Amino acid sequence: MKPVLTPTVLTYVKVVLLVAPVPAIVGFVIVLAERRFMGFMQVRLGPNRVGPKGTLQGPGATSSKLVTKEDITPAQAREGGALPGAGPRRHPGADGPRA
């Protein structure tokens, strides 16, 4: 039986462990910077209540909010959207010939 941890598998594991966190960290920094900037524009302090300088407010509060949200669609809602032309496409002869 061949060993599972071949050099190729170890290389793939290293790449995933080193590369995967980068988008998460970049996203976190961008969201935090955006919130700080928006707070500055709105003449308020921005996220600064949870953790050091608000660093836990971004991932903690936002993640819990997104996880607990429900996707609710009213029973009478149209499928196409809010725009008049956004519904299902119909061509002129779809109903048959005109009488």
C-alpha cells in the first residue's frame, strides 16, 4: 500500500494552508477599513465597541447577522423582479395565432 502523505500531497496541503487564509484576511481588512472610512465620512466613531479598535465587530457581528438572516419571499411576489421588463421572456407568437 502506498503512503498517503507523498511529497505531492504535502505540497498541496502546504499551498492550501498558506494561500487560503489570504483572501479572508484581505476581505477582513477591506471591510474594517471601509467601516472606519464610512464612520469618518458620517462624523461618527465607526466600529470601535467590540475588541481592540473594533476588530471583532466586523467578523463577529457581521457573521452572526448573516447566519441568522432568513430568506423570506412573500407568496404573492413576482419571480422576475421589481422591473416591469424583468419577468419571463415571451415572444409574440407564444399564445398561438391571433383570431
